[in-house]
Amino acid sequence: MRAPGPGHLPGTWWQSLDRSPLAEAISAIGYHAHPFDPGRQEQVYKDEKTRALRRLAVAGLAMVQVMMLAVALYAGDYEGMSDSLRNFLRWVSLLLTTPVILYAARPFFASAWRDLRRRQLGMDVPVSLAIGAAFIASAWATVTGHGEIYFDSVTMFTFFLLAGRFLEMGARHRAGEAAEELVKLLPATAARLTEAGEERVPVADLAPGDRVLVRPGDGVPADGRVLEGSSSVDESLLTGESLPQVRGVGDLLVGGTVNNESPLVMRVEQVGEATVLSAIVRLLDRAQTEKPAVARLADRVAGWFVAALLLVAAAVAWWWWQHDPAHAFSVTLSVLVVTCPCALSLATPAALTAATGALTRLGVLTTRGHALETLARASHVIFDKTGTLTEGRLRLEHVELLGRLDRARCLEIAAALEQASEHPIAHALGAEAPARLQVEAISATPGCGVEGLVAGARYRIGTPDFVRGLQSSPGVAAPPAAVAGVVLGDMQGFLAHFEFGDRLRDQAVATVARLKALGIEVELLSGDQAAVVQRVADELGIHRYQARCLPQDKLRHIQALQASGAVVAMVGDGVNDAPVLAAAQVSLAMGGGTQLAHASADMVLLSEQLPHLADAIQTSRRTLAIIRQNLAWALVYNLVALPLAAAGWIAPWMAAIGMSTSSLVVVVNALRLRGRPDE
């Protein structure tokens, strides 16, 4: 159970939780609640693995020894063996099997008891019934000296069951490692710079506005911006991007990344729960609390299957008791063992766990339970343009002078007017004219532009209509139509026309081609000008696109596609994409997008590598295919094995091997998802 992070827990918080009804309810279903701590979580995994290995070792050693004794007993039936020696071998088998029952198989009995107390039929109910009944019957036969013993079947059944669950546990741990590694990225302390010099403080004590020194090799303690220095930053664990990213003055640093080369001085902007890392962890938590529909269906099917299995076993036992009482118990035991629904119950979670872990390592964060299942069925992928197919970082490409001022002066005035804005155009102008003029009486008109006084003269920058409104001569002609451009003007007329461009993301063309090769219809919806959208669509080979789309226009278009039967996957990054992301059957937000977009999306492309989108679709399709294979295998196996066991053709030890092999096949098949999607 995950609670507030380290450094944020009052001393009495956990004490009160430990005595609360919540903790008692969690304990009642077989779990232990404790405050989340990455170090402790790692220790929990290690302890769980150690216990599993010990149980596996006990069951394995006992199985080997008991099987050797069973061979001797079987041979003695044909070659002749004294009663005293036979009884001795039986007692030795009983002693060897007892630790298996009391220790190795204990989790099965505990889980079955919890299920029965909650009036549910989990897969451990028939497992425990088979193991317990076989052991009790064998022990009674040993004590009385009459009847069959099944110690070999008990140890073999337990060992193979534990082996399958150990593999499944390993897949679950590996899937969780990526998430836990994120939590451990933040360093424990930071070098805060004050007027008195440098001081080492806990990261939890940092506050927005603090200046922090990040030395080479150190982790970035919080979200902020570079004030001094330039260096490359390793963001691989956070985003899946293997190459270090260069960060200089003004660039954003994300808490949990690692400075590689040169010292950096940063100003802290976000700490604690407001950081990008905390937001990612919250999204992971949300995903882990949700189950996809296919998993919920498998759970329900497994429950009914167990009920049907117990009824069939009872019917088989009654029939054999009426016709051949001597073999009724062994046949019923074989039925219980051979049809144990372990493979059926593992078929879906093992595949989903392996797939989610593989995608997280690629930098594709699954934040909703249904995401993989729905993405596999997607028929349309709809992209926003800016920040999704393009980098979202505008740059000034051309300045056309329209008045009396030269280029440098126009850029200085434009940058001064835009200096208080966070608009991409403002950043592009600021990069061209870093020197700042003083601006007074500044005012912004959303969607139009900015007005202010520079050196006593009034200027406007924005749309042609907005700038023309300042001019004393209304007959002044508008500047030439341009691609994604803005104009600067004063009361006498237009002064300059600025043209901006936004570069396509690397491999955007290849990604669109891959999506088309996967049989997916690709569309582009953008709020940008028609000429810009058409140019981008042509470069990418997208034939269906719309320009000047407001959020409600995008929403209507998606709803129309859905009404026609399409399964829509929406890819976006901005606040205006949030309603559309929420409306699509499955949605993906770019890692550099807003937190609102992340919260509305079902998956987050932390790596911002577009090819990983195609990887995610291929992985989701492979996941559903493997789930179908696993379910088909489990059902076919049971349909074939059940009549053979009911007919008495399968001995209990054969049933143990068959059932365990079925579970191992399912887990191993699911582990194939850990590889690359194209493998």
C-alpha cells in the first residue's frame, strides 16, 4: 500500500493507520499496509523472493527424495518387498512431506481460507483441497498400514505450483522495478546556495525560489530552471531517452535526472507533490488500482470455473464410489489436480504485467487499466500538431521590414513587449533579442496580442487586425499573408512582419508510415493556420487533416468517428487537448505536455519518441494475442485433461505434472512480451 512519500509522514500518521479499520481490512484479505518507502519496497520484494525461494527449495528437495522412495515402492510392488520395509519407506515419505505441507504449501492454504471467509472461490481452493486431502489420506494409510499413498503427487504438485508462481512473481517485480526506480531517483540531500554560502539540506526542506548547486554526477533534487552553467543531463530512467540532453541557462531541469558533466546552478520551481516525478508516480498508482475489462472477465470466469470444477469433482467421486470405491479417491484427486485453474487465472495478469513493464522501460507510461486492451483495437490515430508531431519550440525564420525601423530595433521592441508572456512566440523572440528594453503600461488581449509603451512610444504586436486598431490612419494596408506570422506596429503603421517555424519531431514521418502499415487511419487536427497544417500533413503523408480546429471542433470530429464505429486513439500535449483526450477511447499525452493533459490521458509518452507510439500499439496487439493464446491453451488443456482424469487414465502424479506444465507454459508465453515489439 502506497502512502505519502518519505519525509512527509508525521510520526503519528502510521501509528493511527496501524490501528485503523482500514489496516485491519487490508490485513483480512492477505496484505500488510505500511507507509510507502522506496527502500522498504525494495526490501519487501527481496524478502518475498527469499521466502519464495525457500519454499521452492523445501518442496524441491522433498520432491526429489519422495520420488526416489516412490520409485522404490512401485518397484517393490512388482519385484516383491517386505511389509516392514514398505512401511518404513512410507513413514520416511510422510516425514519428508510434512515440511512441504506445513511450510512450502502454507500460502495455498492461507489464501484458500481467506477466500472461503469472504465467500469466494479462488483458484487456491481446489489446490488446497487436493493437496490437503491427498496428504491426509496418505498419512492415514501410512498410520494404518492400508491404502494408497500420494506423497509423491503432493510434493510434485506443490513444487511445480510454486515454480510457476515464482516466475509470475519475477515478472511482476520486474514490471514494478521501473516504477520504483522512479521514486528512488530524487537524492536525499541538496546543496542549497545562500548568502552565507553553500549548505547541505534535506531535499524535503527545499522551497520554490531556492538556488541549488548540482555538481556532476549528482541528481537534480527538484524541478527548476538553470541559472548558471551548461551541461548534459541523463533523463533515461525518467523518459526512456538513452542519449543525454543538453541543458543551459533558462532550460528546465526535472527532479530525478542526473547531471553528467559540468556544475549547474538552478532555481527551484516545484517541490514535493508538485514535481513531474510525483505526478508520474501518481499516474502509476492510478494505473495499478484499475483492472482492464479482460482481466475482470478472467477473474469472473476463474471463479465460476472453480465452482464448476468442484461440482464435477463431486460428481466424479460419487460415480466412482458407486462403481469402484477402491479408486474413487485417486480419480477424484486427479480431477482436482489436473483441472486446477492456475493457468486460467495467470493467463491475463501475467501478460499484462510483462507488457506494462516492457512499455515503462521504453518510456511509455500506462496510467489507465484499459489502455493496452483498447489501444490494441484502435482503428484511428488522431494527432494534434504543435508539441506532438512538431517539437513545439517555435523559432524565428524571417523578419520582413515594413516601416522605418531596422531589424535589430524591431526585434528589441517585440521582445520587450513579449517578455512577460510564456507563449512560444515570446520565447522565440526572446532568443533573438536577449537584451531587454523597459516597457510600461503593458496589456495583453488573449488571442490577439500585446500592447505597451517602449521609450514613450506605444506599440502593438500580434494579429494584423489587432495591430491595425492602434494606427491613426485606418487605411493602412495589412501586411502580406504569411504562415504562422505576427506583426509589429505603432500608431503610424506596420513596422515588421515575423515568420516563425516549428520543426517536425525526429522520425515523425517514419512513425506515420509505421502506423499506416499497421492498418491504422492517421489524421491531423490542429488549431493552426490552414497553410501550416497542409504543409505538415504533406510532409508526413497524412491525407486527412483539418486546420483552425477549436477544442470543441476536435471533440465533435472524434465523436462523429466513434458514432461510425471507429476506435479512436488521440495523441496531444496541451491544455486545450484535455477534453479531446478524455473523450477518445484511448489517449496518449506527450511527456512534455501539461499535467492536465497527463491526467486526462490513458498513457503518457514520457520519452517523447514518436516511434514508441507504434511500439506501444504493436505491444498492445501482442499482449491481446498472447492473452488469447494463454486462455485458449488453458481451456483446451482442461477440456482434454478432464475426461481423461475422470475416466481414471491419469494418475495423481501425472495430473500434478500436467497442471504445473500448463501454468508454466502460460507464464513463459507471457514473458515473451518483455522483448522488443518487433521481435
